[in-house]
Amino acid sequence: MVPLMSESLERGLGPLEYLKLRLHLLVCTWCARYFKQIKFLRRLVRLRTSMPAKDNPARVALTVDARERIAKSLRQAEPQRPLR
């Protein structure tokens, strides 16, 4: 049922899919609670990403120094590939 819940957030469900999901949510409190939570998280993420950068610390760009440190760390973490 979880894939159908996720799909319902991404696209419109057909009549049979919609009915199947709604009926299941009526009888399954765990899924109803989970569906409510993922809808809330989706709204929260959309709100957060639509905020201007000055009001949204998550959208502030990294400094050049921070970018270089991250790139260096990633290069060092890459496994060595054998030569062919």
C-alpha cells in the first residue's frame, strides 16, 4: 500500500486505485497515520524550498573553502580502481 500512497502524491490515481487506497486507509490506522505524516513532510519540504535564501538557512551557498574541503574529502574517500 505504501507505493500507492507515494504515487498518489506524485500523480492522480485512477478510480480503482483511489478507491482501493481510501478503503484501506479507512480500516488501517497505521497506514492512515503514515499517509498523514508523508503528506505533512511533503508540504514542509515544499514550503522550505520555496523560501528565499535569506530566510532559509538550508539554501545558503557554501564558501569556496568549504567546497574545496568537501571535494578533497570525497576524492580521498573514493576507492582505488585497478588499472586495466
